[in-house]
Amino acid sequence: MNTTSRRARRVLISGASIAGPALAYWLDRYGFDVTVVEKAAAVRGGGYAIDIRGTAREVVDRMGLAPRLRAAHVDTRRVTFLDTAGRTVGSLRPEQMTGGEAGLDLEVRRGDLADALQEPLRGRVEFLFEDSIAALDDDGDAVHVVFDSGTRRTFDLVIGADGLHSHTRRLTLGPEEPFHHYLGHVFAGFTLPNEFGLAHEGVIWNDVGRSAVLYAHEPSDRIHGFLTFTRDVPPLDAFRDPEAQRELVAARFPEQVWHVPRLVAAMGDADDLFFDVVSQIHLPAWSHGRVAFAGDAAHATSFLSGQGSSVALVGAYVLAGELAAHTNHAEAFTAYERRIRPFAERNQALATGGGTVVTPTTREQLDARNALLRDPGALEKELATSGAEAGRDAHSDLLLPEYASLR
């Protein structure tokens, strides 16, 4: 039996970052009985800034979150690029690189978005923190779940919204490797004292295939640092060894120029180091039986696209709407994927066109970018006809459907 009546269908969502709470919001509005499980002890606060652009702006507006997020807007005003010797090459407004729309797009800390998404769910949606799914058994009529805590529960549907390295996806479809599309970059992110007098801006030092970044959301005593570099194969051996991660990154940044040594030292001392590869997820199908995937678990676009959170918000809205519109979960999952996959793939393509303004991967790309930065007129013309315009089109490349509330 592959249908479920209009009773309050029980849905388990794994993951409480962006896609999970957004999906929970809409499912709750449509009368579903929603549980969210999250391995962390609470919704993570703070974090680096993410952008909400294009169609995603309409989603947060329909959720009534736009005023709160506008108040939390961090307003990055410029990004300054340095050459290999640490000399200033030129500066850009962020929207010139991304194709964003000044005054319309929202840029907020990831934690501020997560808090805003969770706030309307308190007292309405069940959250299970410090727990995760240990095993799934989809018998065709329901999904029987065993949690790490030992609890056993049964749900009508399970949605994996637990990120790029989704555990729910692994339990359902097997190892990640067949779906993991490595984009050739490794990065380390961390915070450090703001000893540089930066506010509302980013500064990027580049050499071929390498970037050292300082990014300040606002005047604050803490600042975000990033060290990124290209590598032919992902450093799989380092993923479970933070010391190996630090050694790997430090070895790629031996320069005694600009603040590169300070960034390397800060990475070594950081207690919030986040190390990963830049990757996308390409699934042949976004569902299997009564289990489906949302956000990065389904279609990670990578941070090179700048669209992960926006596509996650749009996908969560559509998945919930299609589940509300169909009593048959398989039809709902098919409709969701049919609507969102082209949108997700176009935004994925923003990250796969070779070197970017931020991450030139060849000497030719780096020299060409620096030449453009030194010639504002040529730069404006180039950005207006290339990546920025393509980005603006991709951000809004979906007409948001209307779904009737069941309540």
C-alpha cells in the first residue's frame, strides 16, 4: 500500500540546520505531525554569513521572516583582493561577484537564519536534540526508526535534511562516494581575534589555486578566517584527524606575507575549526520508497555557488507543498523533484565553470582577474555579461508555486 490518508501524517526530519526547520515549518502549517532529530545539542548560533537571493527571498517573505532577517542583515560592503605579495589589487561590491541585487538580497549569519526558522516551531514541532537515526526499516507502509538513544519510533515518511555528508542518505542509498562530486578544493574555516580593524568587509589574498581570507560581518572582536586550496584528490585520510587537517593546510601556506602566517597560527589554535572539501551531491533520484532528501543531502551546490541555503529554502517549500497536495507520497516526491531539480542543477552549474573571481585556479585566470580589478570600466563590463548575470538568472529561475493550506 503506497498511499496515506489526509490524517496528520507523521514525518521525521533528520537535520536542524536550514532545510530541516524550513521543511518542518511548512509541513506543520499543512497539518503534518512533525519530528526533527538533530545530533547537536541545540541549534547552532553564529557562524559565517550566508545569502538569501532570488526565489528564496519570496520563501522567507511567505514565512513572515523577512523583517527579522532584514534586521539581522550583516551588510558586507566590499571585498578587497590582494596579489601574491600582499598588495591591494582592487575591490568589488559583493553583488558584483555573485549576481546579487543590492538592497534586496539578505546576508545573515547562518545561526541567525537557523534561529529565525526554529522560532515559529517552538511548542508546535517536536525536536530531538543530541540524537540521530541509527537504523531505518521502510516496509512499504511505514518507516520504522531506531535512534542512537535506543528509542524506536514509526513514521509515515522520513526526510534526510542532514547535509552534504548525510547519514540518512547513507542508511538509505549506501555509501556517499557514487554521489559525491568533488570540485577540487579543500578549505578550513575558523574564527580568530579581529586584530585587523575590519568591519562589513572581506579581504582575500590569492596565489594560484590558493586563497587566504579574512571576513568581518560587523565591528566585533572576532573575525572569520578561511584557508582554501586546490587538490587533485580529496584528503580522505585527514577527515577524522584534526591534527592531520591542520598540518595539511599549514603546509600549503608557507608564505610570510600579509596576514597569512597569522591565519595559519590561528587555525592551529582554533577550537572551532571546520575542515571539508568543496563538493556537490548528484543523486539519480531524490527519494527511495518513503524516504526523501532535501537541501544539501539532495543537491548540495557547494559554497562556490553561494546558493546552498537559498536552494534549500526553496526546495523545502516545494517538498512540503507537494506532500500537502498529494495523498500518495511517491507522487509528491516525483512532483517535488520535477520542480526543483532543474533549479538546483542550474545553481550547481554556477560553481563548475572553472576558476572564479575568488578562486582562480591557473596563473592565466589569476592574472586576468587582477587585470580586470585594476580597470574598473572593463571589470563592470565583464561582470555584467558573464558570471554575475548568469548568477542573477539562476537565483530566480523558478516561479514559486502556490499551495493551499490544509488548515
